[in-house]
Amino acid sequence: MRYLPLNQSDRAKMQDVIGINSIDDLFADVPKNALNPAFDLPRQQSEMAVERALGEMAGKNISGGQGPFFVGAGAYRHHVPATVDHIIQRSEFLTSYTPYQPEIAQGTLQYLFEFQTQVAALTGMDVANASMYDGSTACAEAALMARRVTRKNRVVISGGLHPHYASVTRCNSELIGDKVVLAPANIKGDEDLIAMIDDQTSCVIVQNPDVFGHIRDLTPIAEAAHEKGALLIAVFTEVVSLGALQSPGAMGADIVVGEGQSIGNSLNFGGPYVGLFATRQKYIRHMPGRLCGQTKDADGQRGFVLTLSTREQHIRRDKATSNICTNSGLCALAFSIHMSLLGEKGLRTMATLSHEAACDAADALSALSGVVLLNDNFFNEFTLRLPKNAEQVAEDLAGKGVLGGVPGGRLWPEQEDLHNLLLVAATEMTSTEHIRKFVAALREVL
Amino acid sequence: MSMKPQGRPTAPIGTDPVKNGPTHTGNKALQIEEKLIFEIGDFRGTGVDFAQAKGLPPRLGGLARKDEIGLPGLSEPQAMRHYVRLSQKNYAIDMGPFPLGSCTMKHNPRLNEKMARLPGFADIHPLQPVSTVQGALELIDMLALWLKELTGMPAVAMSPKAGAHGELCGMMAIKAALVARGEADTRRRVLAPESSHGTNPATAAQCGFTVDDIPADKTGRVDIKAFKAMLGPDVAAIMVTNPNTGGLFERDIRQMADLVHEAGGYFYCDGANLNAIMGKVKPGDLGIDAMHINLHKTFSTPHGGGGPGAGPTVLSEALAAYAPVPYVVAKGKEFELVEKRSQGAETSFGRMTAFHGQMGMFVRALSFMMSHGIDGLKQAAEDAVLNANYVLTRLKAEMSPAFPGFCMHEALFDDAFLKDSGVETIDFAKAMIDEGYHPMTMYFPLIVHGAMLIEPTESESKEELDQFCDALLALAREAKTGKTDKFKAAPVFAPRRRLDETAAARKPVLRWVSPAQ
């Protein structure tokens, strides 16, 4: 077996040193009838054979690069510079552990410090943590944090929050005994959230742009929440939008969470992604997850360490702010490299190009007979109402080589009034030719 | 002593580089000091070339961003140097042994990286039509089959994103089962050994349970008598790691399972240490109800400096009906994705993450499993246990094992061998850094004084292990001679000396701030 360095002679010598006759002497504590059972699994294979088998499976999928691609709703297909994937595959990043020994992990620690700074700047907040699993779990953790900060237990969720984020959050909050109030899906972006906030409310969770693509002004919601002693949790699923839209921090958010996949990371069929989590300085001791901080070493040189670990499970156990341990370190690195290359200038251009592609697509698609654009404004994703079930339309489009968006039935399976909706996303990867093909295909399948 | 200038040292052997003082640059040959991106980058520059925007009127609802964001852009060569220099300040499994106990730092085959990057896996969207991702669903289903067969369990939830997330999945399923039984309000206690990972009590608390510690017996295992006495009608579950965090197999595990089941509770097994028993034992044969599997430990998806991981969670018949959505169901040659309750998931406890789990890790783990085959996985477990016992046996000569007898995949020592030397566990660990090794896990598990937990994994050759043991034996002998200065000063050859963690926590500096502010 190519991955195992010991040979039979090594094993025999080592058994002699240990003083055993058989390897199973080391498994003597295992109940006899549980040791060495039969398994119905194949035997080892060569690298070539494995590559062939997995290659066949991969070949059965239609990948984003094969044709026009307009799928979003929480994951976006942006261009990632080749440098990013090269760097994250360096052994010293790829095959290192959590930086618990900071003297020999300054590489990881310094990029985490840079990542935290980038995320804080993007969100307009004071501090960010070293990443969560993804946007949805970051959102759930934010609601739990609001409970700790406010000591209240009523979570108000906007009808514009991605329904999967809402489900994850509800699942976590109800588990601990919170009451979760979920506003109905709000296709126009005009819900009255303020009326839903009361004295028992720990937080209001609002996505911007919302899942239908509407751009929300968070300022009045923040003010209303603060008046009642609640926190505003601002959510984004498309981090590139922060290069075009007013930051959630500037609009008064107390916690900002979202998905960072768009920057540096592939679609990966949903994971691994990178959850971003930022908040105000005054709440840092309530934050979940790892934090990297600056300090000095014994020679007075600047260095970085994991810090405030008394919040974390390995120190505080059942009193920890979260059970999270492993996070999305390498995806955070990919994010940080890509963002370092982009800089503010590149990010703003990327955002503008994505917005313009969406504007072109929205105009061209809504010119089709029976197709209605629901948005007055949007960033790079908008919602169309089709004259028929969008799930079938998406299938038919795929048959024509166009991955044309996310149908309402996929996100709100139980709500039939939303099943004619199609969420359409564009990025800087979207070409005029892609839009032309999409329009032509949609005309045919409607 | 001077030497010939060609091919030989030009300075006398024994020169202490530490006393030579700093270089003009602060660099040390291959170790280049590197500033932050905010100190080297151009806040108006970019390292990415784009097409020109058209200048269309924005439709952003009047909420365009006007403030300066404050992100520097680095040219590609600047970025490349920045990250390569940073990388050279990291230790990694590709450089040498990474013997962190409970972390299973094994070799990461590059085939797995190549497979995960196939566009058919990496460039597909989680919400594409199901008909366009049949190969992806097939892969998830095949990995699920491997995991179920390896563990002898009937069901597996694939979506948890890491080990702790898998624990949460298992405990959520247990909570849902208790709700269905009408006992969620009465069964509020979870029992976990005092040697458990911190994630266990943290997870239980996150589910609204209170947690009580089960004491260990003299052999480092669960004290079965004490355990028995703690059981009652208020117990929801036990959370037990097996092999445990002392590297020992819980001999009485079946009895524990029977006892907790008789008391009406469930058995959550922490699968972090599965590497010791994969292909040797089916945890399902031991009576467990749920167990997460760290694909980033046992099945070698890279740790990546702290993640991403993946924590699929196997479930017993009693819990399977509560598994989270989404999941894959094979229907003949087609694969269906169950995302809604009406697809047969009426009793599901809900959703743990936005999409289907860590697909990138699934590909890597399956690639690892297929490469090994069942014979290779069994051999890997045996080699991991053999390596750990070899280290235990050799180090016994100078160091003090925490418990008598053999171990499983990791060897636990206490600090008794350092008694009265003035050297503490942390000093010993930091001295290992100077010898070119990543230290073992320190001060965990908590039941052992000054714990040192060594997990070599199956990836180490005998030669590498011998060098490692020689180094530790030499350090142990040196420590006992009372040469504390060297140990207290260590590390001196690393990119940084010991860092002031107290200062970092007292006045947290968690981001770069422009000196102008």
C-alpha cells in the first residue's frame, strides 16, 4: 500500500521491541467477538484505478464551465486567480494543524490576522473572527450570541432571509429554548419587520441583498431594534456585494455574518465554504470561534497567537460560547489571498461588472413575453416570475445546456405560490453571449 | 578551528548563532521577515486585471457604498512572495512528524487534492437541477456506504461540517428522539468522562443539556461503578470517546451501552479516535447510537491550518428517522436528493447547514478509502497502533507513561519524569521545536498531570520514529540533569520565540489599524 511506510521486516522488529507475538495482542481490550469482523468492501486500488473511477463520476455532472451559468442563491461562480489555488496547496498551509504552537505557526496566524482585518473592513465592523463553517452556521451562531448578549430569547427572522439559513438558525435556537418568529417569505422586500420587534426580542436577522435580490436599508431596522434592546444581525450570502453596497456596519448592524465562498473558493457543490463573522468591539468576549491576536515574543518581536480562548470549548467546556473547534482555515486563506490580490480597487470593479451583467440579464430576460422582473433594485441577483413552474423550466434549460437559476420550489418546497419564481444570478464571469443563449433557451422552453 | 573554505563549514563548529546577534535585515537566511499586507500593499492598487465596466447607471436603490473600504491590492509577484514567506514560518506534516494526540495528523495524498479539483466536483452548484449532478450524488452515496459498512451502522447523516458539528447532529437526533418519546423535559442530563474532548460538554450544553463528569478509574478508563451510580431516569445520553483520549480502549464499552440503554438513554460515541480501530472493529457492534467521523482525521482530508473538516455522523435504527435534511437516496441507478419533509423526511429534526455538507472533503475521503481498500485501512489502523506502542515502549526508558499496559493509536505520558527537574511539560514541548519537531498535545487529557499525548499515526517510518524517540530520550535525560535554562528559553531556532499570550488576551489586538488613525 503506497501510503504506508512500514514493511513486514519493520513490523516484525517493532513487535519484538514491544514484546508481542501478534499485532492483535495490542487489541486485547477489544471484546473478542468484535475484533476483525468481515467487511463487505473492496480491496486497495492503484492511483490510476481510483482516478479513473472518480473521474467517471465527475464526468456525469454538468459543471459550471460547460455553458451559460446563472445559479446563485447562496453560492456564486466568480473567477479565482490561479495564484490562489497554488498557494493554498503549499504543504506548509495545506498540511499544518490549528496553530496551537504559535512559534512554528506564524504563517497561519499572520494570514488569520490579515483575514480578520479584511473581513472587519468589508463589513464595516470592529472585529471579525477566524471563520465559521459557512454563512448559514455563522448566522445560527450569531443568534445564539445575541441571546448571550441581551439575555433575551425571541429571535425575529426576516422573510427575505435565505430559507436554508432560516432553517439552520431555527434548528439551533429552538434547541436551546428560544422562540423563533419567522416572517413569511417576502417577495417584494417591503415587510414591516419593525412591528415584529418587542421587548423580549434578542435579535432581528435581515439579509441584504435579500434572497430575492432586493436591496434593504438596514438603518431604520437597526434603530428600532436598539430602541427595544435587541441586536441587528445583518446577513449576506454574496460577499462581493460589500464592494458595491453600503456596509452593514455603517447601517447600524451589531453582528454581521455571511458567506465568503465567492472570494477565493469554488462552488464545490455546497462545501467547504467559509463563514464570515464580525461584530462590535464591546461584544468580543461573547463571540464564537477562534480569534487571532497580535502580541510580542520573548525577544520583543511582533507575533500572533490564538487569543481569548477562555471563550472556547477546549478551555471552558460546557460554559463555552460555542462548540466549534475545526473551522474553515484553508478557505479563509483562499479568501484572504484573493482579496489581497483584488484590493479595494479590484473588488469594486468585480462588483460593478457583476452588477452590470445582472442588469443586462434582467433587461434581456424580462423582455420575454410572460416573464416579470420582481425587483426595482438588485446587486447581482434578481427574481423573475415565470408563466409556469420554474423547476420544470430549470430542468428544460439544463437540457439545452443552460444552468439558468434557482427555482422557487427548490427553496420553498412547501409554498406553491412561489413555485413560478426563478432566482437568477450573474457575475463578472457572465458574458453577453451567455445572456443571449439564456434568453434564447428560455424563450424556447416557456 | 578553521576549515577549508570549499564545501566545509567556515566557522568553528559549536558557534552559538543565538549569541551572534541579529542580522541587519532581521532575516535569518531562508527565514525572511514579512510585514502585513496592509504594510506592503497599495490601497489604490490591484493585482487582478478586469475588463472595463460599461458605466451603466447603477440600480442599487440609492445604497451604494461611499466610504473607503481600506483593502490593499498586491501585484501578483508581491502576493506570491508574501504568502510563500509566510508559509515558511509553518510546521507541516509534509516536513516531519506531527504527533499531536487526538488530532491524527497523517499523510495527505495529493491524488485526493487532484480528484477534488475535477470540474465535475469542484465547479458544480449545490442548487443545480438534480439531473445535472447525478455523479456527485453517486459519490456521496458511495461514501455513505463505506462509512456505514466500516462502522456497522444502518444510517449516516452526511451534512455536518466538522467533528463538533457532527456531535451536534448526533445530540440533536437524540433530543428529537426524546421529544418524540415525550421525555425531553425529564431527561436533561448528559454524562461524559472527565477525560472527554471539550467539544462534548460544549455540544451537550448547546442542546440545552446539563453535563456531569464521569470519573476515570486507575487504569484511565471510565469508572464503571461510578458510572452505574450516575445513571437514572433523568439521563438523556452518555458521550464517550473510544478509544478514549488516553489512547485506551474502553474495555467495558458494551456494558456501558447496555446500562445506558436500560436506563432509557442513548450512547453518543465520539469518533475522533476511529483511526485506531477502522477495519478492526465495527463500533456498531459495541452498542452505540451515534458517532461522528472526522474525515479530516481518519480519512486524511488535510487539516489546512484548522479546517475545513467534515463530520458525517452515523446513526442507529433508533435515531435514523431524525436525521437532518438534505440527504441522498439511491433509487435504482438514479439518485434522489431529499430536501423536504414530504419526501419521506417527516420526522427529520431539520437542517444543519445551507447545503449538502463538505463535498470537497467527501471526494478526498472516498479517494483515500478506495486507494486503501478495506485491507489497506485495516493495515493502516494496525500500523498506527504499532507505531504508538513502539514509541510508548521506547520512551518508557526515560519518560513516564500515564497508565500501565499497551495503548491504542496514541501514547499518553504524564510529567512525573520531570519531577524536581524544574522543567515543565510546556518547556519540554518547546524544546522539541528546536529539535525540529512539532510538539505532542500538551496538558490534555485533563485527568493526567502535565499530560503529553503522542499520536504518531501510520504515516511514520520506523527510521523516522527512531530519530524521534532518540530526540525525546535525549531531551528527557537532559531535563533530568537540571539544565533548565535551555528548556525555559526554548524555542530559540523557530521563527519566533515564546509569545506573550497573557498580553494578547489582556489587551486584544484583533486587527491591523492604520498608524495614521
